[in-house]
Amino acid sequence: MAQPGADSVANVRELGNTTFPRLLLRHASDRSERAALREKDLGIWQTVSWRELHAEVELIAAGLASQGFKRGQHLALIGEHRPRLYAAMIAAQALGGIPVPLYQDAAAQEIVFVFENAEIEFAIVEDQEQVDKLLEVRESYPGLTRIVYDDPRGLRSYDERELMPYEDLVKEGRGLLRSHPGFVKEEIARGSPDDVAAMFYTSGTTGRPKGVTHTHRNLISMSTVASRMEGLGEADEILAYLPMAWIGQNIFSYSQWLVNGFTVNCPESQETVSSDMREIGPTYYFAPPRVLEALLTQVTIRMEDAAAIKRWLFQYFMGVARDVGGRLLDGDASVGAFERFKYWLGNYVIYAPLRNVLGMNRVRVAYTAGEAIGPDLFVFYRSLGINLKQLYGSTETAVFVCVQPDGQVRADTVGPPIDGVELKVSDAGEVLIRSPGLLRDYYKNPEATAEVKDAEGWYHTGDAGYLDKEGHLKIIDRAKDVGKLAGGQLFAPKYIENKLKFFPFIKEAVAFGAGKDRVMAFLNIDMEACGNWAERRNIAYAGYVDLAAREEIRGLMRECVEKVNADLAADPMMSASQVHRFFVLHKELDAELTRTRKVRRGFIAQKYAPLVEALYSDRKEQFIETQVRFEDGRVGSVSATLRVEQAKVFAPEAAQKAAA
């Protein structure tokens, strides 16, 4: 068990002995003219200083108070990253309110429960799309009485009494502050570090979403510990591009932002994230594995289209990078002079230009989390000289539980517990945590709270893992998903899926095998990567269904699976988990995944039961018809006859040669 001393836990708790609005007051005083936020609008970066942000927060807070917003109430926030939404979040906290950020792409029927559960009366949203959604929510939940919108485009003819332009809210706030200039500062002074600072709703894949409540102390203490570990400060820059409703992005671009006073940059849109990142050149970066996979896919496609000499140079120097790049990052003195020279040359020719294309030339610290990352994908980025590290945590733990320290970065662990965190593994193999960052509770759900927090304060993560001899945590899979094959061998589906998804041609994978004699899988092609591959070979196709069914694509998938099998065969723990048969699915998995793109394994097994049955039978093909929802909201169906693909499996002694 990894366990800190009592003094360590107390010290970490003391680091959180403030509130977010008080941190804003400190920054407005200490670094008033430095950039707090930047937003790209119509191609031009607009800067908001800490002084300007403080003034904006006071106006919004006073405006909300004028509208009747009270201490302890919830405020819904919906939209892309925008300075006014950041200001609104602090303003709610300044009044003792609780911001509830929601996913901007969630449908009205998805969020009605949240409004009912949290009894939300006030909402601040970005634009017409979100206004339309909340007007639809209000039909089911009339308790929503005030909707403030930032962008007025398209809303001129709306006359609903619940609507209020942002400018009108600010005008009301200005009026209150004229008569009571110290109102907001007095409200901030009333706040306590142990007040609830924010509530984040889980994805609700096993039932209704649960509201995870975190205090100011929870979030600030763990953000401070992690910031000190990485030496973060006011000179750092971050690009905020993932949903504000996801606690991971909220920790990096809100909690750590207010702890350190660095600059948060808001991209113009999701479509401009890549170009905006190149312009900003963040020094601190976070990306879940799916984002890193997508970036690698783009790189692979570009290199396949490059001239032969460029492809050769890329392959050669990436081989050099895989050998020594990570070791150089870790300060390994055993790297020889000639190897260093080759890496220096590779940096000039390949690595630096590639980092520049990715917008990562200035990245000093990069994290990945949210789900397990494939070792090959992890090594690829570190080999380029990007200090990518894994961390482990969850919504309930304020994200930071384990972090890989510099010089101790490995592909197969998530690092040791950070300062103040106690960690142990139960007899059943489940990871248990005690931390100053643990959730206060699940909102209005004491039964669910009792299920995950025991009487001694241990949080039951639901993850299976173990501590290695160096004190680093290894996560195998979700505890409920780890099982055994019929022969008693370990079966960890996520481990297999991550290996499959390393290939740019495979977007999603689902492995089956618990209680069975063999492992089978479903694969989703990556439309962009496979489409590019097909076009370069003059293979015609009419769309996703047609491309996925092409014999050449199925052969490409088989090659990927067999490479994974060779790798698995070389691992004594996983050699029995090689994929024997698989389907290339006729549609992309979408509703079958959580909002954070995690596989809903039980749901998929049930929905595609005929396909699973076919894999474990002697059938060579199976007809399937599936209901789908199109982008315009229409519901239809797609059908296809899928062929069962047989993959080669390897004996352990032959694995090393096959993998090579």
C-alpha cells in the first residue's frame, strides 16, 4: 500500500484553504495587466487581463444577484470555451452558488434530468443553439426561469420572457454596484473553502447520471500539489478545447488556471483547434488517448502521401527516436555520442517540424488520461521529444491520484500516488483511494455515495490494478471487465482494444472472451485513414458501409490484428488472449460508447448478440440490421451481411520473430 504520513495529508488540505473567487482577487492585484484569457474571434486573438476579468466577474455576479440568484443555488453553463462563461463560473462561486457545466452537444432530453435533479433556475449559455435546447428543456421543466445568452445572432425575433441578453445582465449588475460597490467582495468574504465549488455529472452509462460535488478545498488542494510537482506558473499557456463539462478539462483550464495565474486560450471553434494550437504553442497540454490517436492518424496519412525519400527519412529517424528519444527525455546518461548525434539530426529533419505541425514545439508538460493509452502510441510522442506523461484519476477524485514524475515515465504504469494520496489494492484486486481531493458526495444520492466511499473513507474506484515494486500503479482494466478465459487465463479486454486502436486504420475495437475458450473482436475502420489508403490504391467505394465491406480493407484489418496477436503471444500473461475471429462492423460505434468514448461493453454485447454468436459458431457470415440516428435527427437503419474474418494466432516461442 502507498500511504503518506498524516502531516502530508494535512499539508495538502491546507493548500486548499481558499476559494476560487479569492484566487481571482489575488491575481487581479498581483498581475493585473497580464493575460488571463484569450479568445480567437474572426481570426484575431482578443486578450482579457486579470484586471478586466475581475471587473467582468463583479458585474455578472451583481447581475445574477439582481435577478434573484442566491447562495447554494445551481447555475447551468453550456457552450464552447468563452471568456464570458469562465467569468460566469467564477461569478456564481463568488455568490456562494454552484456552477454546473454541461456538454454543449447534449440533446435536450439528455439534460432534463440534470435540471430537475439540481433544481436549476438560472442558465448562462453561448448561442442560439443552446437557447433552443433550453427552451425545449423548459417544456418539461418549468422551474428554469432565466436563460442568459452571450451571442445574440439568430435571436432577434425571440420574445420568450425567460430570455435575457448578456449585456442586459451586465447592465443590471452595474446598477447594483453603483448603489452597493462592495457587494461582491462582501459575498466572496462569506465563502468557505469547504463550500461546494462545482458539480459535474457523470455519463450515466449504468443508469441516471450522478452529480459529483466538489468543494473549493478538494479542487484547489490537488491542483496545487500537481502544479508544484510540474513547476507550473504564470508564464505557462494552455489551449482549452475539450468540453468544460468534463472535469479533466475543467481542472486544467479552470482550477489550475486560478491556482497558477497562467493564460487560458479559447479556440475560435472545434474546426480551428489544430491551427489555433500552432499559433499559440501551449507549454502545458492535455489530451485523452483518442485525440492523440487522431493526430497520429493524420501524421500517418500525410507520410503515406509523401515522396519516397521523405517516407524513408521518416521511417529511419522514427526508428532512431524509438530507440533513444524517451531515454534522452529521462536524462539517461548511457545514450552514446553517435546515438545523440543521430537524434540531433533527426530532430532537425523530422522531429521539430513534426512537433511544429502538431503545435507542440513549446510543450513542457503534456498529460494523457481518461482511459488507458496504447504503449506504442505513448512511445511515439515521447520519442519526438514531447514530455507526455500518464496520470490516473477520475471525476470523483478531482482528477489527480497518480502522476508519472520526470525521469520515471513508463508506458505500462500511471506513476506513483501524488503527495497526500493514500492508495491500496483490495484482496479482489480493486484499487482503493483516500485523498483530500475526494468528492464530497453524489448529489441527493446517499446510496450511491455509500457504495463508493466506505466508513473508513476509502473510495472504491472500480479499477483493477496493482502496485509494482517501485510503487507505481499499473491499471489492468475496469474491475468488472477483467475476467478469465474458459481455460483460466487472464482476459483484460481494454488492454487488447488499446493495442488494436494503435493502428491508424482502426478507430474503435471491442474484445469478447470472458468465460469463452477464445477471444473475438469487433472493429470499426477509421474512415479517413482507410479512405486515404483505398484511394491511393484506386479502390472505389460509395461510403462507410461499402468501404468497410471491401475485401482489401478486411485484409488490412487482418494484418493489424495479426500484428497485435504476435505482440500478445510474446507476453506470458496475455498470450492466450490473441484474437481468433473478428467482424469489421458496417457502422461506426456511437451511441454504444460513453461521452468520453469508452466502450459500453454489456450494451454492445446485447445489441449485437447475433454477431457475437456468429463469431463463436462455425458461421462464415452474418446478416445484421441496426438502427441509427442521422445528424439531422432522423432515425433510420443500415444493414449488411458481414463476413467473419479469421486471424492467424502465434505460439509464444514464435511470437518474437512474427512481431519483428
